[in-house]
Amino acid sequence: MTKILSAQVLDVRFPTSHHLDGSDAMYLDPDYSAAYLILQTDHPDGLEGHSLVFTIGRGNDICVHAIKSYLSYVIGKDLEAFIDDMANFWRLICGDSQLRWLGPEKGIIYMAAGAIINAVWDLYAKLEKKPLWKLLADMTPQQLVACVDFTYIEDALKPEEAIELLQEKQASKNDRISLLEQQGYPAYTTSIGWMGYSDEKIIRLCRESMANGWNAFKMKVGTDETDDMRRAGLLREMIGESGLLMMDANQVWGVEETIERMEKFKKFQPFWIEEPTSPDDILGHAAIKKHVNPIKVATGEVCANRVIFKQFFQAKAIDICQVDTVRMAGVNEVLAVLLLAHKFEVPVCPHAGGVGLCELAQHIGMIDYISISGTMENRMIEYVDHLHEHFIHPVKIVNGRYMPPTAAGYNIELKKSSLSNYLFNSENS
Amino acid sequence: MTKILSAQVLDVRFPTSHHLDGSDAMYLDPDYSAAYLILQTDHPDGLEGHSLVFTIGRGNDICVHAIKSYLSYVIGKDLEAFIDDMANFWRLICGDSQLRWLGPEKGIIYMAAGAIINAVWDLYAKLEKKPLWKLLADMTPQQLVACVDFTYIEDALKPEEAIELLQEKQASKNDRISLLEQQGYPAYTTSIGWMGYSDEKIIRLCRESMANGWNAFKMKVGTDETDDMRRAGLLREMIGESGLLMMDANQVWGVEETIERMEKFKKFQPFWIEEPTSPDDILGHAAIKKHVNPIKVATGEVCANRVIFKQFFQAKAIDICQVDTVRMAGVNEVLAVLLLAHKFEVPVCPHAGGVGLCELAQHIGMIDYISISGTMENRMIEYVDHLHEHFIHPVKIVNGRYMPPTAAGYNIELKKSSLSNYLFNSENS
């Protein structure tokens, strides 16, 4: 047995706003930050479970506080009791009724629950000496489905149906793993088109990215229309007809405004428009989708939970599901979303960027390919070229594709030096 | 000019779980709590703005922390600069992009924003020496609509249309104020039917309530079906055919489960089924509503924001809108929901109970009646008979109806003795 002995929750902030890395129409000056959790165990190898809540600066301290509220559920407990029944462990954490009230199932308290859950998944994978994607890929359909709590989604997908869907993909899993290990998983880059960058910087970064094998690019839109159009024209010209250009409005428009804007932007042939409006507006996205076709509609990075995703799928409101790894309640809930997306035939393109999100998202894209959807078609994992140097096992990109990680765990472990160099004194916040 | 000089944010908890007051199928042992905000000013009368975030115990400290994160927006600032343009003030608070990330527009960070906004409304009403409902009732349609930010709801309701809707009710406002002052506003009581109460206690409380003029009662359902049916039978027998019986499942069922259960419960003629499933499941409620008709479907007490309400209305998914006063971002957003509900012809029955929610909710029901919907038909404010003794200006109930409050402000001010007696040491949480 492995006992969880203690925990550290750290407020880590990187001053990304100094260079406007990560800037967009909604979030003008983010400081990429992590409410960072370490679970220490008595395992002879000194195994630790790591995870984080990603924030953009102020309020990172609140997330630290929220994570601490859940620690009594895991400290002093046996890891094996949790990993023997991961759905039950999920219910234990998400079911604290007094803390649940603070969401329910959304916002700070839910991200904090996710941090606890993901740290236990990290420990689970490390105990099995596998990267998370491989831990999940080695599960039978029954085992994978048993990790998911189906509360509130059974009207759309029942466990038995989920098992059937997975069984179809079971025999060919190893072929897909081989292909993945040879060719990697498709990706697109967001690093070139932040709102705060000058045209010159965008051109330079785009040129460099193309030289490195990238063919899919995302730009930020949503402030001045003329600026957006000039930048879109620049990028389309540089990447040519064959390049994929995605646009991301970061929630700044209303429904009608999105439809008007995209009518003007369609000449740049964007592959998708991302987060055009409120991430909660299922019916709004459905209306937008109807009007902007063939431009695809994408959202999900701040989608609160599986219930919102379920409705996006039921209402045929989105073309691309951009599930995030740290916004919802951990791996279990992400699996629920992958299963739902597969049933409703919506491609999953995991949201990444921030700090550590690429390291996490790659596992999700890969397990989707190996065990669930079985395809890479219309699928890409977001990539952002910031802050990877702080991770012990950073992502490996070859020719614009994610190579499957080989280190055991969920690969979110920050270097000790980075943790101490960027530790934030929340007394000053 | 009135300057906001300083603030106190207090963690106040009442040990209600000892008697299972407030217990239901989801929240088995709540300790009604308040993250309580006081804004102090330099006004010669010593005006203070009071507000709170209501929680059910653990995590109240996180809400205190979150409220503190917004204080720099108001401390040292002139009150008049805020109240001259309340929509702009709302955008100032809700628009902090780094804090917004932690929602967005939901959960702890949004409730904290609401506390700041409501405390300023409390000051505004005190400055004008009016109870909040009267402050709002005295506004012209243009002034009232100018308090609302229409971001993300303009596709359903534009400011000009909202003004037109209000103008229809303008001439007859004073008649309704007179009627309200004579007869009060309809209410129903939830105090009799908490999950943890014995049959004997329910019978006794129901009898007492009927003797006090109550004719509308809510019971908790959602644990054991046989128990629910026995209790429903008891209550229906006691209150007779003419009494209104509401059922509240506090989110414990799935969509299909709700439909099955309500088929069995319909013989008790419930007026509504409240929170049958996930509060985020707009399409789920729409499906339920179709099946359980003529039983009405009610939800909203934990509805995250105006965008979710907008969709509940657009999808014809609910019959009753149970907006809460402290879950969303303050009075401004509640007004947005009242306007949307009126346009879509959905009656508003404000959620109350907890600690202080009755004191707040009465203002919302009354302004809806006076200036917006113009009717009390199918409308009631929830009433719960707990913790009123701690307030300086508790609600006044006569014959099962709320009498309009007369004290200036939003009437959420706790007695100094209660604040000190129930102050919680969050170091121990």
C-alpha cells in the first residue's frame, strides 16, 4: 500500500504580461500562473503526485486556498483505495456537499477538485510506471468506462453504450499506438498571433514556424475589426491556400455580432471561429453555427462541466470540442466528454497553452485517438511555445506534431528551481 | 461626495446542521454561513454598505478570500462615481480579466463580485434613504435599463425593447405600490419540509404554519422514493386540495429519473418540481417540462448567470424562474434576468432561505411586481423561518405574505452581536 502523507500547494506565477505573450481581446495582460499541488507519499521510490490549476494571475491565491480545502480527503489515505475505483474517488471529491454549493460543478471550487483528482491520476500512472495516455490505453473498455461518473449525462450516453463504442476500437488499438509513436499527433500553433504582438513580430514568428514544419495557425481576433482583417490578410498570404488559419475571439462578441463579423472574415477562409461568445451559450453557438457554415464553430476551453458539453453536442451547436484538462474535475470528467463527443461525432481538439496545458493535453488527444474516436481526422492539439523550459518532461514537437510522451505520469512536474524562482508571495496579492 | 474608506470581510457561520435545518437530498448537513462584507464610508451619517455571499459551511473562507480580491476597486473611491453609472460599475468589477478567468461569470469569483456590487447598491439605497425596491421603483424605464449590462443577452432582449416593456407598466406603478403596502407579496414556506425532519415534526410545523395563514408549502424530495411518497401524502392530506404543494429535489436526479419519479408523484398534485436535475441542463429541463406537464418545472437558485437563464427562457425549458440574489453578480444581473423573464413570460419566484436571502429576495419580488411584470399571478417569494433574529431589519410576514420593507438599503445588515457571536476562525477550517 502507498500512503499519501502530505501535500504542498504553491502559488506560482510567471510574468508573461511583460511581453504580452498570451494576450487576446478578453484577456489583455495575462500572467500565466499555476496553483500547484504536490502530494507526497511513503512510496519507496518517493513518488509524488503533481497537478495544477491554471490561472492568468490575480486570484491564483484563491485557487491555492480552494485546493487546500480538499486536502483532508487525501492526506493520510491509501492511494490504492482511490485508484481501485476512480469513479468513486471522483464522487468522494466532487460530492462534498458544502464545497459543491460553491459551484456547483463549476468555477474555482471545481478546478480545485480537478487538481486533487489529477494529482491522484498522476500518482496512479507513476505507480504503474506509464505515461497517463498509456495507462488509459491499456484499460479494457469496461475499465475505462468505470472511471467515469455518468450523473447528469445518462440521458445522452449510458455506460453500456459507452462500453460498446469502445469495444469497436479495441482490436486496432495497437496499430494506432504504433502509428502515434512513428508520426506523432497533429498540432496547431497559437504562438504566432497574440493580440499584443506587432505585425512584424507576427510575420517573423509565422515564417519561423513554417520553417519548423507548422501548417496550422491560430490568430486572435475581436478588438478592432480593421486590425483583425489586416492581420488575417497578412497571415493568409503568408501561409497560402493550403495552410489552416483558425480565429479565436475569446468570448468578446454577442451572437448577432459574431454572425456579422464572420460574414466579413470568411474571405480569409478561417477553418474555425473559436469562443465567439459566452462559453455558456449553447443556443447562441447553435445559431452562430447555422449562419457561419462552412466555417466551423469551436469552444470548450472554459466550458464548466460535462453537462454543458453534453448540451453543445445534443444541440449540434459546435463543430469542434476544445476540452481543457484543468477546467473541469480532472481526467474522469475529460473522459466523459471524450465519450460524449465520440457518440455525437464531434472532433476533440484539446485546448492547451498556458503553463503546462500542452504537457497535459497531449495525453487527452492521444487517448482519444487510441481508444475512443480512433481517428486523427479534423483533430489537432493546440500548441503554444511558452514556458516549457520549466517542466521536467516538456512536450516534444517534431515537424509540428506532438510525439507521445514516455515519462511515467501526467507529466506536469515543474522543476524545483522554477517552483522556487516563480513562487509568488500571496500576502502581497 | 462620499468616499469608501475601508472594508471588513467576515467569515460568519451558524451551526444549523445540529438540527438538520436546511437539509435536503443533496445537501445533507448545511451550516448556513455568510462571507459578509462591510464597506465603510466617510459619510457624515456613518453609512456602511453591507452584503454577503451565502454558503452552507466549508468554503465560506474561500468566498471571504475572493471578496477581498476585489476590494481595491472600491476602497478609496467615490461612491457617486459608481452610482452615477451602475452598468459601468458592474463592468468594472466583472471585467477584471484575470479574476474573470476564474469563472468566467460563475462560481466563487462571480458570487464575490456580486457581494461587492450589492454592497454598493446597499450604500446607494441608504444614500437615497430608500429601501432598495423603492430606489428601483422610482427609476424611469431608461434609468432602470441603464443599470443593466446587455452583454451576451442582446440576441434575446435589446435595451430599447426593455425600455418599451417597462414603459407599459409605468403609469400604474403607484397603484401597485399601494396594493403592496396594503396586502404584501405572496409567499410560500419551506420551513416545514426539510429532509432531516421526522414526520411528527413536519406535521407539527405544517399545522402551525396553516394556523399562521400559510397556504403554500414546499417539501424536499429525492432520497428514498417510499419516504418521499409517504411525506407527500401526509402533507397533501393536511393542506387539503386547495393548498399549494411544491417539491424540491435539489438536483439529485437525471432527466429520465425525474420523468419516472414525477409520474409517480403526480397524484399528490405538486404545483412544481424544483431543481430536478443539473442546474446547467437547459435541454434536460426542456425534456422534463414536456413530460411532467401540468406539473411546473422550476429552477434557478444556483443558476450561474444571465446567459443560462436566457437559454432556459429561449428553450421554453422552465415554468418558474427562481432567481437568487447572491449567486450572480448582484442587483444589476438580477434585473437583467427579471427583464428577460418578463419578455419570455416566465413568472419569477425568487429563491430565498439560507441566511439573509429572504431579506434580499423580497426586494426583487417587489420590483418585479411594481415595475416589470406588473403582476403577482403565479408568483411567490420563498420563505424560511430561520436566523431572522440576527438581522437589524428582518422580513415582516403577515398572513403568509411579505410586507414591503421600509428601512433604507438592501436590508442585509446583521446585528453586531451576531457578527461577533458567530464569527468563524478560518484558521481552523
